[in-house]
Amino acid sequence: MFKRIMVPVDLAHAERLEKALGVAEDLAQHYGASVVYVGVAAATPSSVAHSPEEFAAKLTTFAEARAAQTGVTAEAHAMTSHDPSTDLDPTLLKAVGETGADLVVMASHIPNITDYVWPSNGGTIAGHAKVSVMVVRA
């Protein structure tokens, strides 16, 4: 049913993604699909990496570790954005096409009052992606 599963990953908060990562990897094993972990970073230094190249290397290491741990075929797809906090959604939507994903599995957050003012990333991706999107509440 699914051949390529895209999973957005925030390396600064990878520990909070465990449930969504597990769901994606379980689906990949069930369907014989591959997983592509997508990370978005700024071109400027951050707490995760000093450069886009360093960020891409760290994301690749993350993908290799997950593949070794779960046995799924996995790869990394690093993207650079001038301001990930403001254009994360369009960057992730672009990544869906670039990766050839036919399913997106992404972590959600615990809803709060700000959701009435600002839409969630998961809701926006689910509303605009041309593929199936599963939002996993952590």
C-alpha cells in the first residue's frame, strides 16, 4: 500500500518523536516501505548544527542509527530554510514532492489555547499535502 514514508524530524527534540517514529517504522516494516527522515534547518548556526552541511551529516547519522535499530530501509533528506519557524509548513510540503513520499507520519503536540490562533504544523500538512498524512499524538 505505501512505498515511501516521510517523517519530519526535529533533531533538537528527537526524544519527543519516539511514538511517531515507531509508528512510521512499524508501517514501513508491514508494507515493505522505506522511510525518509526530513529535517529542516536554518543556514545560520543553531543549537543542533553550525552549518547546513553539519546538520545534513547529523540527520544522516540519525537515519542510519534508526535503520540499524529497526531494520527498515531509511535515508535522510535535509532541507535549508531562511527561517524554519515561519516557513516550516511550505518547506515540508515541498519535501513531500522531493522525496516521492506517499505517506507522511508526523508527531503532533498536546493541543492548547494557541491552536485557536495559530494552526498546527500537522493540521496544515494534512490539509495541503497531496498524499496521506498520519498525525501521531505524542
